[in-house]
Amino acid sequence: MPDLCRLPRLAALLGLAELVVVVLVLAPDDARTWTLARFLSASGLALWLALAVAVLLCKLRAPISRLPQRVGAAAAVALAALVAFVGAGVIHALYSALGAEPLGVDFGRFAGGSAAVAALIVALALRHFYVSDRWAVQIEANARAEADALQARIRPHFLFNSMNLIASLLRRDPAVAERAVLDLSDLFRAALGAGEGESTLAAECELAAQYLSIEQLRLGERLRVEWDKREPLPWELPLPRLVLQPLVENAVLHGISRLPEGGTVSIALWSDAAGLHVRVRNPAPAPQDPSLASLHRGAGHAQRSIAHRLAWRFGPQARVTAGWADGYYACEVMLPLA
């Protein structure tokens, strides 16, 4: 049973009720003369019935949801028809007591027609909301699955090199080894929770910095990092987990580590009227190199996963763009702030 307690869905039902009145007004029928007073009366009745149906189905959502799907759907439509029949009957009785028939029709047609229209509208609305809810659940499941894929991808790719590095540092520089262990534990704690809960912009930047710190121990002077944080920035902006770190990992894995001379990973963050921008730029081999085709496909998979999860979280205004030009690869994320 879809949740009709949400304000957008209540507004949708009220809009459908008003749409029926507008259709009746615009229908070519010489037998009816619509005045402003008549239109307002019909609108008031339609909106009142729609509100009563929505409140009733909202309150009875739990017991209806426990019924078999078809039985529950039939019960919801029948309740809507009953509410409309009783409500229209009460209105008809009040008008009759005043010596006038509402809308110029008898009781049976007025109450029965109102019940039939209400049943039709509720059936269509519930079907639409049900399909919409199922689609949202599927999108969330896909986003969670892609987060789980990122989680699985980061473990074997990074763990063994990091552990070997830490083992080599234990005797030579215990303090650096301890710092690397702490950074590694934070990184994998985030990876294990990639499909659960949310992170923030500040936490994502810290996680990326910890990853780069470990990689700098491994690559040495071949890896240089530049941060460009242009304040003010929305540091507490909620984000899905593992949004920035995979982009930085792509820059190191598919760019810096493939170049004998290494290079600089530049990470820029700024906000403007369009929203928040995060750009990761690094020197990289040309994508046309056939020997690196699998690496570029892997980078593309991570970017598509991030784009999918951001679109699920922020809507279609969230964008992830990337491209190679003049020896550099750049990936930019744009998120709406309004």
C-alpha cells in the first residue's frame, strides 16, 4: 500500500480531483451552464472528498498492507468509493433540504457518479504510486549494489601493497608505520560501510587525504598532491560514502603509477551559483593506448557508479564529467546545493 501521508502525494490527489472538475467544465455539453459559483462549489466538493479519502487511506495503510496485494488494492478502492458515496450523499441531502438539487441531478446519479469517479482516480493514483515506489526501491538497491561493488574492489586492490609497505616500515620508521596503519584502518572502515549511511564533504576529503598519504609512502617522490580548497565550502554537506576516494584512486592507479616520472594529483573544490564543484586532475597516458584499455574501463566503471549514486541522492542535476586532453585526465563532480 503506497504511503499517502506524504504532502506531495496528498497534493497529487487533490490535483487529480481538481483536474476532474476542470475536465467537466471544459467538456462540450450544451445542457450544462457553468458559472463561477458552480465551479467553486464543485471544486470544494471534489477537494473535500479527495482529502477525506487520502486521510482515511493514510490511517488504514498498515492493516490494508497486511492483506494480499489484490485484496488490499480492492479494499482501498472500495473504501474510496464508500467515502465518496457517503460524502456526496450528505451534500445532496443538505442541498435537497434547502430545496435545490446539487448540479441538477438526482441522488443516485450524484452519489453513485461521485463514488465511481473517486474509485477510478484512487485506483490510478495508487497504481502510479506503487510503480513509483517500486522504481525508487530498485534504484536504491542498484545504488547499494554499486557501493558494495566499490567496497569489494578497494579491498584486494589496495590491501596487500599497503600491508607489505607497513611491514617494511616497522623497523625502519615505526612512527610512520603506525600512521599508515591508522590511515588504512579508516579507509577500510569507510569501505565496509560504503552501502550504509552517509558521509560528509569533510569526511570524504579526509578519507582521500589518508589514501593519498599511504600511496605517497609507496610511490615516494613520484606522487605529489595539491589541494585547492576555495572557501567557503559546505563541509557538512551529506554525501554517499566513497565518492571522492575512488576518483583519487583512479588518478593514482591509472595515471601517476603508469608514468615513470610520476606527477601531481590536483584536487580542487569550490562552490558557485550552480553548486559544489570537485575536480580531480592528473597526468595520464593517452586513452588510445591499447595496452591500457582495461585500466580505462575500470576507471569508467568507478565514475559511472559514483554518478549513479549521486543521481539517486541529489537528482538529475548532479553530474560527473571526465575527459583526457593534452596529457592530463580530469574528472569533475557537480552537485546542486539548493
